[in-house]
Amino acid sequence: MGLFPWLLSAERQRVPADDLEVHAAHEEHWKSACVGEGGLVEQVLRYAPLPVRRRLAHELNMYIARAALGTQAMDDVCQGAALALRRITGLLSSASSTGGQEAEVGLAQVLTRALLDRYTDDLRRLRTDRVRLELDIADIHSTRIHQLRTQSGSVEALAALETAVVAEKAAKGSGKSRLSALRAGLARQSFSFSRTLGAVRAAPATTSSRKELREAVRVRVDVELRVDMRYRLVGGREETIVDDNATRNLMLTLESTRQDQGSKLEWRVADIDYLLSSELRIQQEFAEAHIAC
């Protein structure tokens, strides 16, 4: 049960997908946007130590995020993560009980579609097994930005990027793999995608209509919180199945809505303790192993 909704105190943090590493499975899909005179910049970044690349990635993506969302929005992101965690804790506890439909509506306003779908399945299992989830946050000692990533470009290009990613995920282990691969291929024919230190740039493949398209930026922020929390699972006869009361570090990933001029800024929780990101990393490793064979 440590998979939902976050890890227990005795469990080690999951390893997320890391887009600072170059994988053969992605080289055909992504082109470097950091090629300088004679490819010098690309070579320097490729052989720079990982801590240096992580620092450069943070500075670059923070610059993009502040320019798009505003300095205040990024200054407030850690406080927002703390508030979001407390709200999710209450909603999940309520939704695990019979008649928690109102809480599930609240979760739909807080979580991204992918995380909501995953949590909805787990909540359904708890109710079927007549097990109640009780979560409590006693105190949040500290918060800090662990990592951030950005996607920028036209609204249409970012939508195509999301379509391509979803299609590729659906292709793995699916009977609709050919259709999914076709959708991903069509997205890449219409738009070009580049990546520099975790900052993704999406644009139409042709330059004829670029000036007419709205620019947008999506920001993903991993916030690490040091939290006093209690995790309880209670059976139908009020017997305690799990009681984990501890202080631990929790990783909460926030994702901004796509931003263009005049649109309202909203944040949603896209991942907790790298549940979805770690599964993506495993999929990537399987794909790379298949290519290597």
C-alpha cells in the first residue's frame, strides 16, 4: 500500500526519469538546441559533471519560468506546495470513505488527469476492500525547490507534444500500438521539438505561420517537503492495518497550466514521491534495452 498515495517512512525515495541524461531511445526524437559554433556548447554540456549540468538546468529553467509566470509566482511555489499537500491529505482521507464523491470532485480540481486516474483506481480498491485511509499532516518543517523543468512554444505545439507523449505511453504493451505510434509520428512531422538542460522548446516544423501562433509556457516544479505525517489504514472492523507516524521527506511535483498572454495561472499536482515519473523511467529503460538487443 506504500504506492498510494505516497511512500511510507521506511521506504526509499523512487528514482525519477532524468532528462539530463542522453538516451539512445530518444536521440531520433529530440534534437539539441545548444549547438554553438562547431558544436562547442553541446560538447561542453555533454562532458560537464552532472552537478554542473543540474545547476545550469536550474538557472535556465528558473529564468524561463520567472519570465513566463512572474517572479512572485515562483517565489510562492513552495508555500503553494505546502498548502496543496494539506488539501490533498484531507481530500484523500474523505474520498477513501463510502460516499466520498464530493472529495473526488475536489481532487479533480487539484490533480492532473494522469495522477487523478491513478489515484481514482486506488481509492476504488480501498472502498471495495472496506479499508479506510486516514492521513494527517502534523507539521511541515521546511520546503525547497528540488528541480524544475519548462516546456515553451506555441499552444498548438505544446498540445502536440502532449499528444505524442501520451500516444507513446499507450503504444507500450497495447493492441493499438500502431495507431498510437502513428499519432506520435504525425505530431512530430507537424512540429519540431528541442531540449536544452531540461528546457523543451516546441515549434511548428515550418516557419510560415509561426508569428500567428500564441506562445505558451508550462512549468513543472519538484518541491521537497520535510513533514511530520501519519499514514493509517483502518479495516472494516476498525482494526489498524498500517500505522506509520514519522517525519520524512516527501516530493511533490507541481505543474502549471499552459500560459499564454491573458490566461489565468493555475497549478496542479502532477506527481507525489515520483510515482508516475519512476514508472516512466522504467519504461524508458525497457525501451533502451529492447533497442540494444
